[in-house]
Amino acid sequence: MELSTVLRPECTTCATPGSKKKVLELISELAAAQYPNLSSQAIFESLLAREKMGSTGIGNGIAIPHGRMPDITTPIAVLVKCNEPIAFDAIDNQPVDILFALVVPADQCQQHLSTLSAMAEKLSDKQILKQLRKATTKEELYQVVTG
């Protein structure tokens, strides 16, 4: 799957959120801007509900928060590079600085899994991770992930 089909440049950012809650709020705001009929609060609650089942911090400084929303028809992806790593309860207990979030239609489980798989594969590439961590602008981040 081409990640450019779900990730828009305006949903890519470098930020200093400071905490897990703040970064999930930022992700929710960026995603909600793509769907005016959705509230950032509803997206935040969806992401938080998934985090309560277990952290989406997959190790190596990476987290892939995700949630399902009944009121959308296409997936929304958000990529955040934290300027300062944040505690995220990751499986390796290391702080997180790269987050790829995905909000999907509630009825599209298979697409959800294939998109998460494509992103996890991309983030397992040490060269790509190195480039993401060196990126200083949202444009650079977007190019690395979609290029």
C-alpha cells in the first residue's frame, strides 16, 4: 500500500508535545481538520480507548496509535516527529519520538490492518528511521515516508 494514499502533507508535523496525552490530542486535532464533521475530542477518545487496551508503542522510539470512527469513509493518517522523546509506555520502556497514527472507518478492518502493516514495515527500515529523526520540517518527514 502506498502511504501517500492515507497520509496528507498537512497531517505531518514536527512538534514538542511533552506527554502522551498531549501528542494524542495533537494527532486528534490534525485528523479532525481533515473531517470537519468529526470532533477532535471524538478522535482523541477513540485513540485513548485503544491505548487503554495496551500501549501502541512498538519499541525503538516508535508508536502507532490507532482508532476506529463510525463517521468517516476513508482512513486518515497522521505522522508526528517529537523534537523531544516522550514517555509512551512502549513495550521496550523507551521514550517515543516517531508516531504514525491511523484513524479508520469502523467497518474497514482489513484495510486498517494492511495500512498498519505497511507503516510498521517502513518504520522497521533503519535508514528511513534515521532520515525521519534527522528531518526538521514536516515537508522532509512527508518526503521520507512517501518517497
